[in-house]
Amino acid sequence: MSIQSKGRREAKKKLAERERNQAEANPAPKAKVEPHAELRDQDRTLLAGIVRRDGEWVLGMNGKIAGETTSAARVLALIMRAAELHERNNTPVRLMYSDALKDAAHAEVAEQGIDFDAYKRNLAEELSVGTKSAAVTH
């Protein structure tokens, strides 16, 4: 064993401890995900959900991301529409959403000078026109 081996061991220990301390002090930034809505069937199976991630509203359906937008009104109206479609097909569902999502959606449509129900009707018309035009092209 050489005279310097103890010094090298101690230096490695100090370096490892310093790296550990730096990693603890500066953790890798995580994308903050806040759940805001969920649509569940009678068996409590998750059908759809809305989260807010990095300032965007993310709509997930069937375990996959269906879309992302900065519009709280759009995602809330879409998940409400999905709930209505399930109910029309005799599938009872339960939709729960946060006050933060509701408030953001209502504030957004108020800036446009309409109420949320009018926004939902306009979106439903927009989506049904898109469906009709897609059906004509196929």
C-alpha cells in the first residue's frame, strides 16, 4: 500500500459527499402536474382527466393525451361534452372538477363577452361542423 492511497481515498470520499450535497441542493426541475378534473364511470374507472402542466391544460382520455391548450374553457367544455355523450349512451358518469379550473374557464369566456353556456354551445357547433365535413370527405 502506498503512502498516498489514504489521501486518495479521503479525497474520493470528500468529492462524493460534495457531489451528493450539490445534487440535494439543486434537484433536477420536475414538471409540476396539478390534477383538476376527472370523469369516471360507475365502476370508478377513469375515462378522462384534466391536469395543468407547465401552464398548459392537458386533456387525457383512455390513458393517452388527447390534447393540450392554454384555454381552460376549451378543456372544461370538452370534458363536459364527453360526460354528456356518455350519459346519452346510457353510461352513467361522474364529472368532478376543481374550482380553479372552473374559475379560469369562466374568466376566460367573460373576457370574450359571453357566458360559459354560450361558449359550450359554440364549441359544440364548431365540433359538429368539423364532424360533418369529415364525414362528407370520407
